[in-house]
Amino acid sequence: MKLIAIDLDGTLLSEDGKISEENQEAIHRRQANGDIVAFCSGRSLHDMQEIAEAANLEVPLICANGSLTSVNGEIIRSQILVADKLTEIMDTVASAGLYFEVYTNKGVYIQKDKKPILEEEKEALFDTPEEKENAGHIIRIQNMQYGMVEVDDYLEAGVTELDPYKVFILSFRRQELEKLAEGWEGREDISITTSGYQKLEVAHPDASKGNALEALAAYYEIPQKDTVSIGDNFNDISMLEYAGTAVAMHNAEPEVKEYADHVTRSNEENGVGHALNEIIK
């Protein structure tokens, strides 16, 4: 028996945000053979539940870069941001004038006055129609998340009491993201990761895909040598490092491929299905 952890965006999902039939069939085949396949993503619990259900797949879910793990609908591991820490992070991001969301056990909360920020950045920072369209695509993907809750004010909505587990920051102002990351560098009370050039994610210090995969392996009593991870971006590195077999997508960041034992096809070429059928024995 193997435990196979698969990233979503840029890995299992095509550019349309769906799991192809080929990838679905490959996952079902591994499950039928006794392997446990888990989804491991920066996305929220509610979003991942909808994606799995739409593809008719029952899988454990490692959410928000390892902040939350759900098995059969039950949360077996959670790394929660305490109230004062969450408030401090939100204040810092708000002071920078950036768009951010708060991931909680009750959904992804977004303050209404934050929504125009991304459109304003798109219009101010990009000149060509192609650049604006690319930025618009990123915004649309973000707005397509399941479980989003719009509120007038984060604190008045009580996000600190809803088991918050991640602050997600999205901006086309790369320098501002870098300033935030530099300001938090060296902190031992939070973790910082990224799943893309425009993204920054802040969570509990023990939250990582690698730690969550290790904990899930212990839950199923599966030795490390029998674990597999498949990913494409920087937030996947910790699980690629932990896994007994690490697979990177053809479209993965070059630095990420350095942590892989194998490289499969791209996410647009059913690379996960190819890895499950041809690479992972």
C-alpha cells in the first residue's frame, strides 16, 4: 500500500480548474489496487471538498498547505492561528494596501472593501490587452473558489473565533509581497510560503505540506518509503522532500524539479495520470 499526495493547481487540475477523465481514472485505479490517494493543496477545505465531489473522488484532504487535514469528513489535524497572531497579520497586510482572504473552518472570508484592490492593480500596472487578460484570469480563478463568505469587516464577522488557519495574500505588486515576506523573515511563530508569483500565504509555524503528509502517513501507519508526492510549486517542496518517491510536473518551477526523483508530463497533458500509471510502481 502506498500513500500518494497530489497537489491540485498546476498539477492535478487543468487550466480550466477541473480534473480530467484520464486523471480521475488513474486515481480510481490506484485506489482499487489498495493505495490511498490524498489531495494536498493550498486551497481551503470547502473548495477542495467541492473539487473532489465534482470528480466523484473520495480522498483525504490536506488543505491550506498543511494547516488542516480531513479524512472521511472528519478533521484529524489542524494548525490554527490564535486571535492575536491573526489580527497582527491582518493589520500588517491591510497597512500595505493589499488584497487578502482569511481561511476558516466556516469558509474563506473576504472583506468587501478588499475586492476592488485586484482590479485596480490590474488597470494600474498592466498596459497591453494580453497582460490585462492574464491578470483578469488570475482574479477570476480566485473568485471561483467554493465557500467564499463576503463580510463588511473581518473582526466584526468574528473570524478570530472560527478556527482560522491561513491568511492568503494576492497581489500583482510583487515588490510589496517581497517586503511583507522580508518583514516576517526569521519569525518562528508563523510560516510563510508561496504557490505562485503573485501569492503569499501565512499560517501556523507547523503548517506545511511535508508535516501534514508525515502526519497522514502516521495516521494510516504507512512507512515513509511508501509515500509519494506529486507537485509543481514552491509550497510543494516540503512534501517532495518527505516522500519516499517525489514526482514533479513538467511545468514545475525549475527549482522544484531539483527535489524530484522523477518528472512527469505537464498538467495539461494528464501528467498525474501518467505518473500514477507509468512511473509509480
